[in-house]
Amino acid sequence: MTQHLADALPTTTGTQPGWWREAVIYQVYPRSFADSNGDGMGDLEGIRSRLPHLKELGVDAVWLSPFYASPQADAGYDVADYRAIDPMFGTLHDADAVIREAHALGLRIIVDLVPNHCSDQHEWFKQALREGPGTPLRDRFHFRAGRGAAGELPPNDWESIFGGPAWTRVEDGEWYLHLFAPEQPDFNWEHPAVQDEFRSILRFWLDLGADGFRIDVAHGLVKAPGLPDLGRDEQLKLLGNQVLPFFDQDGVHEIYRSWRTVLDEYAGDRIGVAEAWTPSADRTALYLRPDELHQAFNFHYLNTGWDADALRSAIDESLDAMRPVGAPTTWVLSNHDVVRHVTRYGGGARGLARARAAALLMLALPGSAYVYQGEELGLPEVTDLPDAVRQDPSFFKENGQDGLRDGCRVPIPWSGNEAPYGFGSGGSWLPQPADWAGLSVEAQTGDPHSTLELYRAALRIRRERDDLGAGDSVQWLEAPEGVLAFRRGTFTCTVNTTGEPVRMPLPGTVLLASAELTDADVLPGDTAVWWQG
């Protein structure tokens, strides 16, 4: 087995084995991070050239959203070849260069894996269509005869996450299942060839030096026996927690046990991270038993509003659920599928103030944190994109979702006074707002009041202190209504979720604050403060 620099990176942080237990992981959406060749689309060489920014920011690892060969019906989550790079992003040599450069900087690389479905241009699916009903390749997908006198109705009443039936009929009369777009046929994970293929794909990227995988729709691989009807007319939610016959079935766990065996073959603590939308934190914890995956995204926390009681409950429930399986809790505020939290928290000055405070709260909690590209700049959601430039498939589906995912995917600003703000020399695939010059990396660097410098300072302090990140609990302190206060060792975090200043005894010396403090015993509204003592 080829040795990589990754094997020499530290595998222990804080007091427990495993770098991933306390890591801060930065999500890069390749289309929108940096463009090296001027075609308006981000690429792997652009990512490589900007890795020093992530090193300076202070993160531990970088998660790359899909860059595989794809027709791009769903921004690369429709994969045609899991071992090839889409030409818009570069080549396999470029992917190797990103991994090696990241490792040289002390950063790990997590690649996105999409095992629930592929592209309708995947060679298996194209051959299945050519061969027709009853042939072996069709068994690797969910092909079924239709209902009705002439098979003219879908096999069951399942709906696509993007709207409309979850079934599409092909020319020979059979129907195939796609929980997402018709261009994304679902694999049949009961077929041994599917399981063998993905273990091989894991090894391909691990051999190239990848430090782990973010597993897309990790809860969706196994469907209930017989594909039973839902029996109700309710539009499915892209990021929901409904109990469904095609999500969070117990059979997924055997798959991840086999994957864990593969990951454990490699040096350097290679990890699996589940994108698992489940009905509860307890169900999410099942994916993280000692012989399964290492982390799962904490969507229950992401969906919690800016409210002290709700946040405290979400924190306690998350920590309580992970403790029995010995897994770290993860914390996340934004990603490529949700409205950026500056906007979710109200937008404008208030939304930014809350987002800055939420960042300090997240980074003070025990476990691992995820940062979505641009949140360190305080970027808001772009809500006024013209329909002509939108690409989110859910935007185009009748009775589908509201299609807001394009707004969080607008390319981020690096420098300069006008678009594309250093993103590249040829514009950007989604238009950037005219007022983003002040939000660029260049504009914020060195400004002690900027969101970028707040993140840099927070991550530096987090690295320096053993009582941040480590552990699995917090000690709650008495606090006025609307205020969160907790201690971890000699560190204390206070968060005022109200819009008004609150007078309270302050617990020590200020380490970092999300807003200016002007009174010795007053915590400003929508502000978080880190304290020593």
C-alpha cells in the first residue's frame, strides 16, 4: 500500500485518540470556491491555490463537495464515474495535487461520496437500459413493472425529494426509482455487485490519500422490503426528519460496518461522516456505534432557531445521544443545502450579529465543528438571483421545493472592488452581489472587527486550549432569561440571544467577544463572549 504524507499527520487531539473528535472541518463547494482558468467555474487548481487561506484560518480538514465526472443535473451529485474528475474541475492529477498540498500544509481532505444514486449516464445504468427487463444490470437498480391495466401507473406512491413521482418510465415499459431527480437512479444496495463496487471506490480514494468520506444521503441506501406505499399525500422535505420507508432503515448499518473495516485497513485515522437525516438524535447515534462511522452531521442543531431554551435543549440532546456510543457530537450552522445562517437569523446587521455569536457558541462546544465556505466572511444568502441563472433542480420541479439552494452557492469574494472579486478572471457562474467588496478576504484581513478575524481568533484560541473541543459535556450556569452560560474547565461561554443588553455578573477576563463590550457587567444583545476564569 502506498504511503502518504497523511500517515504522518497527527492522529490525536486533546485527551482522546482521533483527530476528528475535535476537528474543525471546512466545506468547499468546488464550483464556487476559486476559478483558476477563467471559465467562471471553480476548479481543483483554484482550490489548491487557496489552501493557504484555510491554513491561516485555522481549520483542521477540508471537505470537498463532489468533483466527479457528471452531467451536472444536480451539481455533481449525479455521478457518472466515481473514479474520474469532471473536466470542468480538472483532472485526477489535479485531485492528487490538492490532497498532497493539503497534507503538506497539515490539512486533511475529506471527499464527498454519493452512494444512494448515480447519474443516468453511469455505464451500469446505460447498459441496464440497453439490455431491457429481466437482465442482470437492472437488478443493480430498482426497476419495477407499473401498476394499472397497462402498467401505466408508478409502482408505488413514493415522491421524489425534488417534487413529482419518484419513478420514471422507460421505453420498454418498466419504471425505475429515483428519490431525487430522474437523472439520479437509486442503486439497489441488496445487490452484492453494488456493495463490492463501493468498497472498491473507497479504496481507490484512500489509496490516493483521502482522509475520509462525507457520505451523501447516508440514511437512504436501504429501502423497506416490498417498497410499500407511503399511504399519504405529503410532499417530502429535502432536509426533513419524517419517518419513511426509504430512509433510515436498519439495513444501512451492515453496509457501514463493512465500510468501517475498509477504513480501518489504512493508517492515519481515515473516517466516515454520515449525512443522515433521521427522526431523532438517538437514531443518528446508531450510525456512530464503534464499528460503524465516525461522525454524523447534527441537523437537529442546525435547524434550531436563535432561542436560548431551544439551543440548550438541542445541545443537551445532542451530547446525551452521542455519549453512549462514544462518538463526538458535531455542530454545524450552514452548508450547501440550506439558507446561510446570517439570513436565517434575520439578515442585515441583526442577522450578522447573531451569526457571529452563533459561531462562538458552536466553536465553544465539545466535539467537532463544520464551517461552510464563506461563513467566515459573514456572507448572507443571495435571495435575488434571476430565474435564468438558477440551477437547483428543485427550483424547476412542479410542486417541488422552493429551490433556494442556489443562493448559498454563489461564488465567494476574495479581493477587489467589483465582481467577481478575485474568484477568477472570467466572471462567475452565479452572479455575485454588487455590495460584496467589503466582505472579501482581502477587505476583512487585518480588520479586528471583521468576521474573518473573529473566526481566525476563535480557531486560534480553540487550538491553544485543552478545554475547548475536548470532552462530551458542558456545565450549565445560572443565567438571566434568554442567556446561555456554561463552563468547561477554566473557560466560560456566555451567549445573549435576546436583542437587548442584559445586566449580569460577568465571569472573568474576556478572551474573545462577537461584539464590542462597553460596560463591565452588561452582556450586549445577540452577543457571545468567551471568558477565562
